[in-house]
Amino acid sequence: MLKMSELIALSGESKSTILFYIKEVLLPSPLKLKANVHRYEEECVERISMIKYLQSNFSYTIAEIKQIFENNTFDFSNDIAFLQGSFEMISGGKNNLRHITKEQFIKEADINERLLNEWIENKLISSNNSMFSQADLEIAKLLQVCKDNEIPYDLFMRYIKTAKELAVIEYELGAKIIQKGLKEGSSHRLIFDILLKLKPYIFNNATINEHSKRVQNISKENT
């Protein structure tokens, strides 16, 4: 258990902000030993770190973060479990806040159940207990456009194969970072930044460079 002064030092947040988070049920209520003697759960440090990360990197509002905490279960006492749950939650950004039933999904995507089941089986669409997110719906609409225009899914299936291979290495790296025991919250932020910022940065730059090279070659051939 932590004193308020210790929680402030470890989290880097002010007393007024911490009390506000408690009022908004973003942090658990303290244990009241006496009238003016309160103790706070150690998990509050990680909770505050996640709140700050969501605000600074994804511009989440307090109301949206409350919804995230209400809709997801995080084991703040288990680093690996917490990492998995939090990454799963934030990887789709705000599009993960809306939950859609399978029936709603089929109707809004304007597809049939057979096609949806095929996409799920091929790992093109992710299903969580027959519930879907707004991000899943947008991908379904994209896949449908490709299907309607007879664009093959070869590249997408290659994405899935490569993603599975990378996921093993990513997990191992994440475990190593956590084992290093960086200061409170830093381990998770570093892993999130690698997966959500560095990875797309490298992949997108590779695509841009390849396109640029192809365009330059075409220009040379035409001169």
C-alpha cells in the first residue's frame, strides 16, 4: 500500500489529479485507516500510467477511458497479462470502444454469414465471443470492396503469415523488457511504442521507398 506522497512520486501526477481519478472511478478507492490516513493500491501507479498514455498518444477523453476500464479486465498485478489485455484494448484505437453483435455486424457490413465465417476462419477478421469492434467493421468493408473488384487476398494472407512470425518475436521482446524492470510504467510504454509506433513506421517507410524506387525506374525508362 502507498501513501499519497509515494503515489505522487511514483506516478508523476498531482494530488488533485489523483483525487479526480478516484472520483471518476478510474482508480480504486483508498483504504481509510483513520480519518486522514489513507493508503492506495500499488496498481494505481500502472493505472495512472495507462491513463496518461491513452490521453497523450490517442487523445482519449476521461469518459472514453472510463468506458475502456469498464469494458475490459486488466490484471495490473501480472505484467504479462496486463500487457496482453492493454495492448489488445488499445491496438485498435477508439474504434475498439464500440461493440457490435454478429447480427449487427453482418447487417452494417452488408455481407452474409458464410462470408464472415470464412474471413474469421482465415484470420482476416477477429471475433471476440461473437462480438466485433468498429475497426473490425471497417476492415470487413475494405475486404468486401476488394472482393467486389476481384482483387485477390494474396497480400493479406501474406500479412497474416508474417504477423504470426513477428508476434512470437514481439512477445519474447516484451517479456525481456518487463524482466528488465524499468521504472513504473516505462516498460509497458516502451513496448506499446515499439508495437504501435516503430513497427508501422518501419513498414510504411519500406512501402514508400519501394514505390519511390519503382516510380523513378519508370521515369528512367520513359526518358
